[in-house]
Amino acid sequence: MRNVLLSAASLALVSLSAATPAIASPSKKALSQAADTAQESSTTAVSDKAVSDKAVSLVIEVGGIKKPTGQLLIAIFDSAESYGGEGDPVASVAVPVDADMESLEVELPKSGTYGFRMFHDIDGDGAMDTNPLGMPTEPFAFSNNARASMGPAPFSAVQFDVDGSATQSVRFR
């Protein structure tokens, strides 16, 4: 069993864009930075907003990881607008995957409403692989185990409240 803690002390910059249908993909430069940091510490967390003194905890329990390779790329949002591409994620996380991974913990800046999307980047290239029709070929998941339908699940389906701490259990599809 491996649980990963991603705290403000381990923050590194990984910029995500809304380039793929199911989840944002990091830039090549950001991926390189994240991969370097992840190899050094086994964890990489990202936030482009200041973490306040009142940081809260989100535990993400992961299930359905079939191949213990690559990395999990997670983007956490605090509004429908940012989730829809009109802003940046509150936190972006790149975590190396191994056979013992069961959960990870991310510090968020404050209590509030959040939603996340994530994918298992099996080949570690920093991008969600898709078929010729643009459908994802790598496993992905959303908070609340929301289902995608011709694009990412809507924010209304993925949103959840965090007040001090919260736990989300997700299974990859």
C-alpha cells in the first residue's frame, strides 16, 4: 500500500491547458519539470494560487489502476468557469504510479466547492492518448465518479464540498 501526501511544501509548477476532451494536458516543459521533481521525491504537487494558512485536505482514493506504470495527472478546479477552460486549476498534480498506490492527499487553499478530472498517463508522455476520433485511450476519472459523455463530465456532476477535509473515491474507466 502506498499513500502519497502532496503538500504546500512540495509544490512545483505544472501548467495545465484544456487541450484534450477528457482532461487537461500539461505542456512539454511543465511535464519535464514535473517528471524531474516526481523522480526525485515520488510526489509532485502544483498550485498557481497562494496556499493560505487555512489549507484543507483532499484525499483521493484511486481504484482501477491496471498497469503500474506512468503517472497520474490530476487537475483540481474551484469553479465551473475554470473547469470549463476560462481559468486555471487551483492545483495540478503529477504522481508516479506504482503497484501499491491506493490514495493520495492534496492540500487545497481553503474550504469550498471543488471538482477534479484525472487520467492515468500510462506511457508517461504527459498527454492523454486518443484514437483517431478523439476518444481517450488511456484510463480517466472524474470526482464523484461522474461519467463523460462526448467530452468531460460537467462541473455540476463533479463538484463536491470540502470543509476542512474530504475524501473522494474514484475508479478509472
